[in-house]
Amino acid sequence: MIRHLKLVLVISTSICLLVQSKTVNKDRNTPRPFPKGFLFGTSTASYQTEGGWNLDGKSENIWDHLTHTNPCSVKDCSNGDIANDSYHLYKRDVEMMRELGLHFYRFSLSWTRILSSSFPNKINDAGVQYYNNLIDEMLKYNIEPMVTLYHWDLPQQLQLLGGWTNPHVVDWFADYARVAFELFGDRVKYWVTVNEPRQICYQGYGAATMAPLIAIPGIAEYMCAKNLLVAHAKAYHIYDKEFRDKGAGVIGISISADWIEPETPKDTQAAFEALQFEWGQYAHPIFSEAGDFPPVMKERIAAKSAEQGFPRSRLPEFSKKEIEMLRGSSDFFGLNHYSTNILYKNASTQGIFEKPSFYDDIGAATYQRPEWPTSASFWLKSVPWGFYKLLRFISDEYNNPPVIITENGWSTLTGIEDDGRVAYYRDYLDAMLDAIEDGCEVIAYTAWSLMDNFEWMQGYTERFGLYEVDYNSPQRTRTPRKSAFVYKQIIRTNQLDYDYVPDTNEMTIDEGH
């Protein structure tokens, strides 16, 4: 189980970005087994599924505020006020987990449902009871809860104080984390501190493409990054020192990472540097031996800041104490992965980005090939060999840490015949097995998502669920898609079988679940 993880050092002769991809499972007529004890789950997030946005003492978060004050910033002018109504329908959600035979289910806590004032001076009993009910219902059927403390829904009251750009957020988050550990740590063995720091910081504070829609590029996203990482580390050490012995659990962070492939060999160094900016800025301080932000980030941003007339680097510095606090502050590498991009750097990419900005600091451009299979999301194309390369890179770069795939999934439109999703899951699991065979310590896989949900700025126009949700029904009826039957078979047999054709007449609950 994850609680008994050990770091395994794999000596690799491959050069990071030149590692060669295997052909995706040469003999697809032969089922491929997963390692014994490999764990399968699905994932959701509180704002995307719960609803009950102002019920029983819950207060406003930044997504409540955004969707109520600027509703059509979301593509279909929708919101998460009701969403999947999991606040009332959690037993049906657990029934779906049982139907699939999940080993675990990853969900997030709503900060404002537990702490109405955003602070621990008053704990909201009704919110706590909801999560107790969900956790206990899961454990009744031997489904382990994997709890994410923060999945993008900061209390609006804290955002008014600067949110993730205010250094006091470190203590605010630590206080909230301690409350969660005290309330649920006796039953929750798997914790994720923060989901997808890049999206929180770059999209929330630099590009203004996610709540709180702040656009101070080249500055605010770096302030956010430092504070978020220190907050993560502080929560990690609180758990490690005060709660680990009581709960015997593990705790880590989930980092979103696309693979970046150089267009030509001359772009190899630029692609490596772009990886360090895109997600290495969150992984390097935690998983590298040296710690701190990646050297290329520190050097590049300092130089550009000086050129642009800033008296100091736009990238905040960690103190020596913070560097040490961050190093090793994750029991596993939580990886959210969806797709791959091609990078090029030449004369045409110089000076095309706003100054200062994150992408001007990178100084290169990316694209995706038109022939790659495309989902309902413009940014999501199926490139399984990129998944293989990414896993090898993480293994080589960070001493082969235990990896939990905390998200991986495919978007469609409505409808239960989702052959594209079936193909994506099979191809990506196949690539993952190639990486495992080559020594990568991948120990668990989480499909995004258990069911359709509110997809942030895309509202309900894009669907990621194994189960389709009928948002026109007051009952928010959940119906299994073809992919649900395929995933169920993978979990039941612990193997990947391309030849399996599901009988989609009914979904039953396996014995033991």
C-alpha cells in the first residue's frame, strides 16, 4: 500500500529530453497485467460537484464570487451552485464507486464549508458532518478516501486580503490543514495538500483565465508560487510531526505537468528550460536534491528583471530555512497529466510576448500537431508517448520518486458512447505500463473524472466523466458511459485488454464492494 512507500533509485543511461519512447504495446492481442497491488481510483473536486453553495453555514469562495458577479465569464454562463448536488447525493456517488470497484476515491474539501469565517475560530459542524458521512460511507465498502485540502476554491474573504499573494496565506492554510487533519486524520490515510499549483498561480494571478481573474503577469504568479509552496510545506510538516503516527498515512502535492517535446534537436535545451518553468518551479523545490526554484528560472528572471528596470528579481527568494523545509516535503509525486506540446525557439519567438510575463521569461513557443486525436477541449490531444517520456523524465530528474497519477482523462460532449475516452485511457495506461516496465515507480492511477462536473471556465460544455450527469434532471441522474464498463474491467482483472468489449446493458456492484 502507499503508506509503505520506499524510494527506489533507478540508474538510467538516457538523457532527460532525449529518452526514446517505446511503441505503445506492440501486441495488443495479449492482455497486459498491472503490478500486483496497483491501485485504481477516480477523482473529483468540491466546487465542481458538491453544490449546496450557501447551505448549512458554508460561506463564499472565489468561484462562488466569480460566477455570481461575472456569470458569463464562464462559457455557458453556468455555475456550481448545484452542480452534481453531491452534497445531498453522496450515497449515489459511493454506489458508483462500488459499481466500478474502485480502490480509492480522490475528492477535495471545501475550505468554506468547514470554516465559515475562513479561520479556525469557528468550525462549521454541518460541513464537517457532510464529509464524515462521505468518508464513513466509503470506508463501509473498503474504498479509501484520498483527500485534497485545496482544489482552487479559496475563501473569498481571504482573496480580499490578497489571496495567495499575501504571505500570511501560509499560516491561514496551515491552520485550515491542521483542522482537517484533526477532524478526519483518524480515517484518511492519503492526503494531497494542493492541486495544480500552476493553474492556481499562473492562470489565477498572471493570465486571468481562472478565478480570481487577476492579471498582473510576470509578478503576481511568482508571488503566488512562493507562498503556495511554503504553505504546502508547512502543512506537510504539521502532518508529519503531529498526525502521521496517529493515522499512519502519507501526504503529498499534485502537480499538473504536460510533456514538452523539442521540435528539433536544437530546441532540446529550450524544451528542458520550459519544463522547469511550467512545472519544475513547483517540483524542483520539493523533489530535487538541491531544492529551491530551478536555477534557469532564477537566472533568467533576474536578468530580465534588471533589463526591464526592476530593482530586484520578480521571482521572490526562498530563505535558507524555507528551502530546507520544502526539500522532501512530499511522500509521493502526485501527477496530473493530460497532453503534450511541441516547443520551438527561434528568432520568431523573441519579443512576441508581453513584458514582463511568464512566457516572455520562457522565450519559446509551443503548438500541438493537427493529426493528433482531439478531445472536446482545444488543449487536450491524445499523445500517449508523451506520457511515457514524462514519467521517465520525472524518474531520472528526481531519483525515481513514488508516483501517483492523481488525474488523467479525456473530454467529450454529451452522450454515453465515448469511444474516444476508451481509446485514450487504454493508450495512456499502455504507455504508463511501458514506463513501469522501465523502472518508473508508478503505484496508483486516478481517472478524471468519476462523473461529469462543472469544468471551470468551460462550465458544463465539456464532459470528463466516466458517468454522464443529466443537468436537466433535478435528481442529477448519473448514467455509466462505455468507458465506465471498460475501467471496471481493468480494475476487476488488474490488466489492460484492448480486445475487451463491454456489455453495457447494466452496471452491477461486484461482491466485496
